[in-house]
Amino acid sequence: MIYVGIPTVDSLHVKTLGGLIHASNKYPIALLTQTSSNLVHNFNKFWCQILNGSDPVEYFVMLHSDMEVPKFWVDTLVEEL
């Protein structure tokens, strides 16, 4: 399982949505969202959710809510490792 955390202050940019819909063509994806003006708090909440979860974690990535990424960007990241 690959976890994708989406930290946001208040909204998700429409171009970011495409990156979430087409995050991977090869791996199961679990989306995590956290809304707070304190982004560091969001990052820590994601990490705690993942460590305390019952599913095994292969990878964890964050996609900020104002970023545009190409289709299947998670696949590219994994292949680069």
C-alpha cells in the first residue's frame, strides 16, 4: 500500500485532483487528507495515522494541495527508488 497525504490549509486546487485520480497505474493507493493552517501539524498527523494503522506501508508520499503532477507520478517515484 502506498499512502498519499494531501496537506491543505483550506482547499484543493483543481489541477491537483487529476494527480490524485491518476496517481498510480500499478500500486494500490490510500489517500489521507488533513486540513489545518499549521502544515507541520498536518505532516505529523499523517505520519501518526500511517504508523498506527493496520495495513502494511510500502511508501508514503505527500502531494501538496496546490501542486500539479503528471499521470502516474507515484509509479515514477517508485521506479526511481
